[in-house]
Amino acid sequence: MIRVELVKMLRRPRTWVTIAMLNALPTLVAVLLAITDIGPQPGQGPPFLSAVLTDGTLFPLAALGIVLPLFMPIAVAFVAGDAIAGEAQAGTLRYVLARPVRRTHLLVAKLVGVLAFVLLAVVVVAGVAYVVGRTLLGGGDARTLLSGVTGVSGASLTSAQIVQRTLMSILYIALSMLGVAALALLLSTFTDSPLAAALGALGFLIASTLLLTLDAASALQPYLPTRYWLSFVDLFRSPILWRDVVRGVLLQGVYVAVFLGAAWANFTTKDIKS
Amino acid sequence: MAAVVATRALTKRYGRVLAVDGIDLEVLEGDVYGFLGANGSGKTTTVRMLLGLVLATSGEAWVLGRRMPRAAASVLPEVGTLVEGPAFYEHLTGRANLALFDAMGHGSRRRGRRARVDQALEQVGLAVSGHRKVNGYSLGMRQRLGIAAALLRTPRLLVLDEPTNGLDPQGIREIRKLLLGLNERGTTVFLSSHLLAEVEQMCTRVGVLDRGRLVIQDELRNLRAPTGRTVVVTPDAEKVLGLLDGRVEARDGHRLLVRADDPAALNRSLVDAGVRVEELGPERRGLEQVVLEATTDPGQVGVS
């Protein structure tokens, strides 16, 4: 069933349109930076963006930083929100379950499909950004490669370290998105409208983002799902600042477990009336 | 003969609404079973309970001799279904859709998939349109593809909901022929429908659902047994009235309804008396009449 889900996802035009759209904004930013040569001040704007002017190889991280707060969650929420509700709306859910595919299997396959989409999206965004960054912003010259890349803390990182930490941040971002996916999947088991599931999940994230800016909500803030999303930046400090990254992993782990458990409990006992 | 589908006091309650009220279905091996009922009578809910899609509030259901939904994993691979209209992945071709459905579920082999898909498309007359995307299919083509999906694993039991929906008369005949052919080769067919004519033409057994209750379940030929009255059409109606006096129960122009369970004897007595007989035969009740008598006014049904 997992293979079937992957085939369905990869053969769906929407998957590729979404990923193309995810790439549009970072590419536009790179073009603007290359033309104007005006970067944000260090410490302001999206992470890494001030550094990419001197080194285009950091652009993949800047690109992820650009799409992570808004575009990526939207894409993930729509794909995951569509998982069950989309099949229910199209009417295929009853035929899938009557093949029979066990409900737990279907849920797992859907989750793997969403996870594959998240990884695919993150990797494509990072890959496209690498190519765009190198060609538009430069930085691929021998000097940079030899002397290493400047990390966020100002200390130099070797190329090997950059690759390693980029991979770690991709995993971290994927886990953050998995939290979104789990919530959208949970809502997707409750409704026959994919749109409702996706918007419900996004509403939750927007509420979380808003509460993060509110001092009165400070007691809640450590538990909000979006609190540690951008902590992957800490992976590029030297030494790595683990505290927020670890908290982020644990928090997302709890959210994923709770949402998926609830999704399973609901879906396996649900009357399929669609 | 073994029961292919059996339920005991199967009940489904949605909140305060009793959608299915303690029904005892029995579909025998080799039957073409017509499951009739007005919209909202609980047909679909019953079918969904049989397939494990909707969980019964109480009562029990067996399909192919095994308990549902507990044994769904072993039962459903031998059941082909078309429930409330076909549904597909619109951006894929008909062939790709069938291949995906074939790949779903436990123990599905990649080997022979192409042949299975080809055969299913061939059976429903879609061999040439299989490469087209489903979103360009007509209603009738979708219906055929839905039936093809149900036939994929040469099931022992076919559960079909309105299988001829959207088909032209030619298509209806083809599908009817296909289903009867499969039935001859041993497939039991459970046909849920509100088209009385369709059920009357195809089915051997009939179950009628009315507001969640099974009000009729019998062989079609028993339901359509002679009523003990004879229909006589004659231009000499007045003469017959005088001749048979109290035995004529109704008259409609030249058409008389006579209480007589031996049409041959009646015919002789009429002819002997010099009455010109145009038509004469035992009165059989149509399925429509049987169903209408057993069910409540459909205008009263508000639950769907």
C-alpha cells in the first residue's frame, strides 16, 4: 500500500506544481539579491540571508528559512489534509477499504506518503537553491572552498561540516513539518473536505505563531508547535547550540504521537459514509 | 446451499434515527439477489455494513460464511463491489486506476496484473478507452470502469449498487448479459437497486427494505405466483357479467378480472357460451405491485 501511495503522489500533477511554487519565492529572492546586491543586515530578515551575498553555497539554508515559516506548512497541510478527506471526497476511500486495505495500513501509508512529500519538497528546495545560489550569487570559487564557510556565529565551518549540518537541518525541518502533517492528517480523518482539514491545521499554526508574539502567553510558549521551528539555525553555530534543537525534536515528537494516535483511534472506528 | 450473505438482527442507529432495524438477510450461493428499497430505506447502510465500511450498532453479519467486519481481510478479496457509484483517481487513465486498485490490499501480486486489468476492461467493453484519463470519461464509461474494478479478482460475490446507472439501453443489455453470464459460472450477485424492472428481469430472489425493515424476502417466482384471478379481455363484457355474475371482481372497459384459478376451464365455459375472447390468462402480480403493497408511501420517507 505504501508503494501505491507513493505512485499516486508522484503521478499527481499537484505534487509537482506545489514543489515548483515552493521554489518560486527563494529563486525570486536570489534574483533580487544578485541584481541589487542589497542584503538584510546581519541578524535581521530570514536566517542566513545576510551571509549568502558573500557565499552562494549557503543559499539552500536561506531558501529553507524563507519557505519554512509559511509556504512549507501550507503545502504540507494541504497534502496531509487531503490524505483521507481527499479520498473520501472523491469517493475512492470506500473502494480502497473494500479491496480490502486495513484502515491502520492506509493511515500508515498515507503518513509515509506525506513524509515522502515533505522530504522531496525540502530536498528539491535545497537542491534548486544550491544551483541558484551558486550561479546567481557565486561563492563556488576555490578560495571559499579552501577557507571554509562562515557560520552564523562568525566562526568558519568546513565544507564537510556544512554538508553534515545541512543534512541535520533537513531532518529537523522534516520533523517540524511532520508535526503539521500529523495534525492535518488527524483533521483529515474527521471531515470529507480536504480544504477544511488543511485550513484547520493552518489555523492552529497561525494561532501558535500569534501567541509566540504575545508576552501574556509566555507560559504557553514553550509548548507551542511553531516555537522551535527556526531553531535549525542553531545547528550552524560553533559549537552547535543544542538546547532549542533538542527541545524542538521532543516537542514535535509529542505532537506527532498525540495527533497520530488520535487520528488512528478516530479512523479505525469511523463509519465510512462517503 | 450455503448462505453467501447472512445477517441476524442487523441494526444501525445514527443518533436517534434507526437506519437499519434488525434485518435478517439471506443470500444463497448462485442467487441473483435483488435488494430493493426507496431512497433512504437503509439499502446503502446495509451494504456498507456488509463490507465493513459502516460498523453495526448491534446484530451480526456473515459474508462468505465468515463474520464481518472481523474477517474483512480474508472475505473482501473475494468480493467485488460497486457502492453508490464508481469513483476513481481522476488524473490517471482507466487502466492505471485498475492497476492501482489491483495493487491495493494484502497478497496482491504484480505478476499477471496486466492480464487481469486487460481482461476486466475487455469484459466491460472498455478495451479501447483504457488508455484515456478518467476525467474525460462519460457517465456510462465510468460505470463500466467501476464494474471492471469490481471484477478484477474474479470475485465469488459481487455487491453492486445500481450497476446500470447512466448506461444507454444497449449498455444496460450488455451489462445485464455480463452479470448473468458470470452468475452462470458461479458468481453470486447481490444487486441493490430501486429499478424494479431491472430487478424483475435479472433476479431470482428479492429482498425489500422499507424504512430500515426487511418487509419481503422471497424467491421472485413465489412473489409473482398467480393470484387466483384470471384476466379476460373480451368485446362481450356485458355478456360475461351476466354469465359469471358475482365472480367478476373488476371491470375496466373490455378488461375483466374474474375470480377463477383455472383459466383453461374458464376459457372453455366462456367460449361454450358464445363469448368472443381476445385475451385470457392468469393474473400475476408485478413486482411493482408487490413492493408497493408491502412498503409505506415513499412520500413519508424522510431519512436518508
